[in-house]
Amino acid sequence: MSISRNSLISAAILFAMPAFAQSANPTNGASVIGSPKVTLNHGTARIQDTTPRDWSMQVVSDDLDYPWDIARAGDRFLLTEKAGNIVVIESGRQRRYVLETSDPIVDEGGAGLLGMALSRDFAQSGVAYFYHSYRSDAGLTNKVIQARFDGNAWREVRVLLAGIPGHRLYNGGAVAIGPDGHLYVATGWTANRERPQDRNSLAGKVLRMTPDGRAPQDSPDSLIYSSGHRNPQGMAWNPAGELFVVEHGESGHDEINRIRPGANYGWPLAEGAERRNGMEPAWIESGRSTWAPAGAAFAGNELLVAALGARGLFVVDEGAKALKLVFSSSDRIRGVLPVGRDLYLITTNRSPRGAGPSKDRLLRLSPRG
């Protein structure tokens, strides 16, 4: 399948731009290529000071089906599709590759091929990390794998962690490489009230491991970095190296959490800003409203949040402990990737509770003027 003619025109303009250099200390969990430093008017304005009218939109591709994550390597954009595909967009052309895995990827509801992180030497090695669902004796289950792209095919080369409890809807799914070089993985609660608080379960956690799947030397007895999470789907680090995680609440009470190693974020015993001994309240929460935050990235010091339920891209107003709208359309926004002064968005327009294909797009937002 090919990109539409209008998308090809937009992509041709896009790929005429010079490639960005690889960052040695990435702060955006979605990609290790191109340290996100989005500024407007040559650094004189913040994204928080803009309104949706200050951005122009181009469609890079309108030929996507339930994309889940996005990364950039040189002049290539890479996207996962939940059905098990990796889409590569380069020089105005789009190619779709099936990720070849030892256990077949199960595409069911919100389960499937989810998060992706490119290794820091991806340009040379072609190595990347993925989180995907499969079927085991326990039912729907998730694993973290390492795979390699040789220019013609994507193939699994090793399993880093298997047996992560899965669910038709609540799998978490984010994968990112932190500033410390370790791999971080966000897992869902699987509608089981015991697992997020159980230190012997991998569900409802943020996990941390070395790139070869071992427990880090500073935490030799556990992969668990934080616990008490419900359905975390986005991770990002600020320039100071602090980790922020966005996650879905049950009925409202969506959360943005500032993660401390070893901390418990409460679910299901506490939610949102509710306080309970030994548990961390949400840094920011949605109250009775629903954001359904799915992606997060830092642009300089500003935290951007992609929201499915609220159908928009938002920036955190830390002083007001609230989200401010940056861009909206008819789309459910799944993820955001800052590149230079631009912001790239992927959509997921079908709910995981629905069926059939999802008509989705890769969008480019550029500041006007």
C-alpha cells in the first residue's frame, strides 16, 4: 500500500530537510534520535504560550492502521502498528514490514505490537526493542524482545523478558531507553486488583533492566522500578533526568506521575490525588474528566501529552497543575515526537474495544510565522 498523493507531496518537503544528529543523552522515551528541543521564534516563546491557531498541519501519511509508537532515525520515521507491523517512512515512500517473532503477535483489543525503543547505535546496528502480546498457557501475555532490521526485514534476535501478565485492554506497553542507558517498560494491571501491589508480579509496574534484559547492578534483586500503576502508556524524561509516566484512570482520574525509584503509586488502593500512607499521589490528575493520555515527550523543559479521549495534544501547565491545549482535530492522538521546531503526531482513531481497521495518520505540526 502506498501513501496518498497529498501525503507524498508533504513527505517530499519533509525529507528535503537535513537529517538530525543522534543524541548521546536522549530525553524522549519514544526515540533516541534527535534530542527534543522544540522552541518557537528562535527560543523567545514556549509551546505553553501558543494556541492551536499558532500551528499549521501537514499530513505526512494517511495510510496507517492503529499505530502505537513512533521513533525517528536520521531521515526515517519508524512506527509500530498493533497488528504486528513496523512502518518505515523515508524519502516520501512508505514500507510496511512484518515483525518476525518467535511467538506470534496476538492482535486483540488493546493487545498487540505496542511500544518501541531504538538502540543508541541503531544507525549502525539496526537494533531496537519492542513490547508485544502473545498467547501462553496463562492466556494473553506480554514480552519484551530485541529485534534487528537488516534493511530488508525485521527479525527478533532475543527475548529479554517473557511472562508479563496480559489482558485484552490493560497491557501498559511503553518501552523507552532512559538517560542511564537502561531499558524501561510500563506494564498494565490486567484488571486484577492484587497484581499492581504485588512485588512478585510484573503487572501494574514500571520495570527497569539492562539492554540485555538483566536486573541493573544497583537493583540486583528486582526489575521493578515502581509499582501501583493501572495502565501506563507513555514515558518521558525531563532535561534533569526525572522520569514522568502518563496512565489511564478508571473513570476519569487519569494521571501524570513523577516517578521515584521504589515508589508505589497507589492503584487500585488509591487513585488520582488521593493520599494514602506509603503511596504517592498523582503529580497531576484529570479529576472527573477523561484525557486517556497515551504518549508523552519533553520539548525542552515542557512536557507534551498526547490524549486519545480528549482528542488533542496538550502541554503541562505545572503552575496550574493542568493541561493546556496545543492542537486538536477530529483524531484521537496516540503519540508525539518533537523534531526541531516541529511536532509529529500519530493517531489511533479506533478504540481498543472496537473492531476492524483504524484509519490513522502521521501529522506534522509547524509553528506559523
